[in-house]
Amino acid sequence: MLHAALIGFPSTGKSTLFQLMTSAKDAPRGKGDTVIGISKVPDVRLDKLTAMFNPRKTVPATIEFTDLVAPGRSGGAAALVDVAGYKNADALVHVVRAFRDPAVPHPSGSVDPARDAQAMEDELILADLGVVERRLERMEKDLKRGKSAELDKEKDLLLRCKSALENGQPLRALGLAGEDLRRLRGFQLLSAKPLLVVINLDEADVDAAVSVEQAAERTGMKAFLSREGTRAVPLCAKIELEIAALEPADAEAFLKDMGLSESGLNRVIRGSYDLLGYMSFLTVGEDECRAWSIRRGTSALDAAGEIHSDIQRGFIRAEVVGYDAFMARGTMAACRDNGELRLEGKEYIVQDGDIINFRHAT
């Protein structure tokens, strides 16, 4: 399962959004408390397949979100370093306040989304710098005991990270890959994680929720959002509360009136999923229709392992048909007759929306 963690200064609407996305109960929480909730990844393909097969069970892809009530102004950057739900998160979701409400004073005295986004970024960078410096200090002692090629490589990497952090650059901007990412994984550095910025708009600016570009321009965040590993979803939490209270048909009409195809909450969930480079393949049948989360570029063999290690171990072939082709034909038999149901081997790279049945030895 994917893991994302919410961050944000006080009075941004962070906890409200968390509750709406995960259906978590609004229980009293003290400073330093963490709460975890599960969000279903919206997928119209799964909905349509469920309507066709009428299975006993439907299982969507999911994301686990963590929220922390942290002490101090920051809402968490300094306190996050030792919180497992944040250290182990695949991505961070930063809720930035762009709404104006005299009844909810901004801790800094004024609403400035670009300032707050950068302030949180600076806190993440500072927290990471402390982790890197402490590791470099320990490494010096280790290196004095004897040379190690692996330690030398790690030291060179950490020195690059230290230089970037001292220059105010988040580690996600370095474009690290391969062995460098592997070496850093154990440190779970916060500024290295992909960042989804949720721009919590004022009700009067809800028209900007239709376009990320428009919201970025209006809030002065265009430059910030152009950075590597950073994306945005604009929404209005006040409107989202209203949508959540409506019947599905009424909610759909409400969104259509605003020019939106889906709620902002669904866009946050989907944005987190896409930011991490994940996609879904599907399995269908009378027993179950299900969406499975995998990284883009995953082989059929590894996709089989997501279902069960026994299927991966006994893999023979994957029966594959694209979602669009299946919907156009209506049945697997028709897809087979028209040459659209293919047999693929272990090395086949699974595509988003592939409907797969794995043949395997028992």
C-alpha cells in the first residue's frame, strides 16, 4: 500500500481534509498525536467493470494517509523527523492556506500561500540538514577505523546533499536515482520525498480550482510549483464539506456547475497516486473486481507478485487485454476472437488499465 503524510501550518484546513479523504472520525487529538486513515483511489474503470460483472466483492486501490497534530507554529517539520508515519511515507502532502477568514486568524497575521509553502520547505530542509550532518559526523569515526568503498560513496553522496541543503535546495530537486536513492533510503529524508501541494482556496476563488495554472498564478505559487518532484491540486475545503454532505447525484450536479469532473478530495488522492508514479492494473470476475497498485514500468512477473507470491513463483503466462478494448467488445471471448486478448511473458511491461489473468502452476 502507498503511504502519504499530511503537513501544514495551523489553521490551513489540513485535519478537515484528512477527515474528509479518509472518513476518519473527528475525535479530540492532543499535540503530538498521529492518526492514520485509508483513502480509496477513485477509478471509473473499476466502477464500470463492477457494473458489468456484479462481483461478490469490489476492491479499489488504496492510499494510507498519516496526519499529525504537532506542537509549535510549524505543524510539524521539526517534529516529523522521528515520527514513523512521516519517515516512512512515500510522499508528503502539504496543505497551504489560500482562503481568507477573519474568524480563523492566520498565525503569521496575513494570508500568503507562497510564503507559507517556502517556509515549510525551509523547515524540511533544515530538518534534513541536521540528519545529514549527524550521519557525516558518525561516518568520520567509522572511516578512521578503516577504509570502505561503500562508506566513501555514501560520504560523497551525503556531502552533495549537505551542499544542496545548505543552499536551500530540497533533495527531491537533485533528481537522484538508482544506487544514490538506495543509499539514502535508510535516512528517510523529508525533503527528498515527492511533494503534493494542496492549495486550499477561498470560496470566492473557487473558479481557480478548475485549473492548477490559474490557482498557481492567483496565489503567487507559480515558481514554487515549477520545481522538480512537486505538483499541486487546488480546492476549497468549505465547498468540499458541502459536497461530502450531498447525495451522489446532487454532488455530481454541483461539481458540473463548477466545471469540475470530480471533487477536490478525489483529485488529492489521485494526485498523490500519480505523483509517486503509480498506476493500476485490474483483475475481474464474478468473485471479485479489483484494482492493484504498481509502479509504472513493472513487469508482468512482479505484478503477479502483488497478488500472491505463489502466483509469481509459478508464473506461466499473463492473459492481457486493455481496458478500452475490453469495454468496446464487452466480453473476454469477443476480445479473444478479435485478437485483442494476448498472452504475455514475464518481461511484459504492464500498462495502466490492463485487465490481467495470470496463468500459473500450483
